[in-house]
Amino acid sequence: MRAAADILSLIGDTPLIRLNAASAATGCDIYGKAEFLNAGQSIKDRTALGLIQAARASGELKPGGTIVEGTAGNTGIGLAIVGAALGHPVVIVMPRSQTEEKKQAVRMHGARLVEVDPAPFASPNHFVHFSRRLAAQLNESEPNGAIYADQFDNLANRRTHYATTGREIWEQTEGRIDGFVCAAGTGGTLAGVSAYLREQKADIAIALADPPGAALHSWFTRGVLESHGSSVTEGIGVNRITGNLEGLTVDHAWRIEDEEALALLFDLVRDEGLSLGPSSGVNIAGAIRLGRALGPGKTIVTVLCDPGQRYAGKIYNPAFLRTRGIAVPSWLEGA
Ligand code: PMP
């Protein structure tokens, strides 16, 4: 028999796929790590598994204990899968502004979904603070206790990307990688992958791609946390140095406008048969800039975080694009 032992063994070991237009535009070899092929269809399945394995190993999460997390959605979907497979109830707190498709996926994987109004991080109603309080309450009331998974500040997040995503990229490129670039939500991917790759190759170029409304671009270029504008992207764009971002340095940082990221995504659908979520567009835009910065002939890797289907009602919806003044690709007209 050739069969996976369970759903958890279908997290990680994703392939690299060559991004042909991005490679042609730069003269580099640009590859995307196909994280949309994970069991729960996003990069955050790895984080979910890593957080829960660490919490079980330390004894903090008891058998049958409840898992609570605040998330833009993908970590919630991953946790719902991991929780079900390992026998833990899961409660997910999401800002109402995130896509219906992600909320549905959280529910369809058996987790309880709590929606909250979007609020700034300084407000006690921000989903992170709300979910931390909820975890403390459930820890008192649930028979087997509850934990707050804490993807932003729990370093098991970046350790997972160090041990899996980073190592896989190094092995898959057979050490030929010259640069890695991605956006940051918690920063776990960027920090974990870059730490692993720099250990293998000290002069590898590490770059951040930041959406409008995020503060890491100003942090890495000017040493101050400042943000302006807003973005249709989800799951990326942070305004503070999370625990997982602490100590990280990058060689390049770019701010990527939504129009640029979405145009790249729409071309990928038409020309390469790849339908991806908006953070992948920011990442690919970053990879093209990194290719131009490093010059032709280099090998660059970025992350294809989740599938376009998860944003059917938003960036793949002509009516939504029109409200944002974003050009609708001809193949999507009439959809
Ligand atoms: N893209 C998407 C679609 C995401 O959901 C996330 C995580 N919130 C990221 C990118 C960013 O990953 P990380 O949290 O590791 O920075």
C-alpha cells in the first residue's frame, strides 16, 4: 500500500514550482513553494501543526484540551484539522472583515468560529487580545483546560518554518538558492526560513515584501514602525515586531501596492494556470524585485501561500474589484 498514515502527514513537503513569467521578466529562476497543496491548503497548516506539537510535548496542552487562536483564517483552518486529528476541540476568533470562504472552511473543519469587529492592536477588542482572554476563560471552565496557541509570539511558529519550510527549500534547490523573499503576517515564515537558509549560506539575500498599511517596510528601511494606506490582502501586513520577528534583519524591503500584486496574480491565472490568494501576489512582486536587485542568472524562492478560491468573493469578484477601483481582467468579466 502507498498511503498517507493520516491527514497530518499531508502537511509539509510541498513542491517548488517555477514561475515562468516572473523568471522571464528578470532573467532569474524564480520558484514558488506551493503551500496551497498542504492538507488545509495554506502555509499556516505547518504553523498549526508546529504550535500544537510543541504545546503537547511541553504538557501545556493536555489530552482533550481546547485550542484557542486568533487568526485571519488560515491558521484557524490548520488548527481545526490538527485539533480534529489529535482529539482537541478548537475555537477560532476571526475579524469579521476576512473572507466568507475562510470562515466557512474553519466551520466545515469542525471548529467553533467567533467573529469580532476589526479593531486596532491597541484596542482590547483586537482579535489577538480577545482570543487570549477567551483562552484564559475556557482554561477555567473546560474539563481538560484550554491553551492560547499564540502564533504571533510563540516561537514554535518560526521554529517550524526553520525545521520544515527552510530545510525543504534548501534541499529542493540543492543549495543553489541566492535569495528568499516573502511578506509577513506573524513573521514566522520569513524569520524561520531565513534563519535556516543563512545558516547554510551566509550571503544569501533575504527580502521582505510589505503590503500598504503594514509597518515593517519602514521598520527595516528607517528603523521606525510607521504605516499608511490600506490593502485588500489578507493574512499579511503587521504593525509591530511580533515575538517571531524579533531579532530579524533583512537585506532588502519593498512596499508592494495592491494593483501590482493583483495584476501578477491575474496574469498567472491566464498564462500559467495558477490561481492564488493575494499574499502570493505580494510575494511574487517581491521576487521580481529581488531578481532585478540581484541580477540575471540567480535562483530565487518565494511562497505561494494559499489558493485563489479562498478569495472568490473578493479579489476574484469583479464587483469587489470595481468598488476598489482595481482593473478587472477580461477573463473575469461577466463572472
Ligand atoms: N499569506 C497568507 C494567506 C496567510 O494567511 C499568512 C498568515 N497569516 C501569511 C501569508 C503570512 O505568514 P506568516 O504568518 O508566517 O508571516
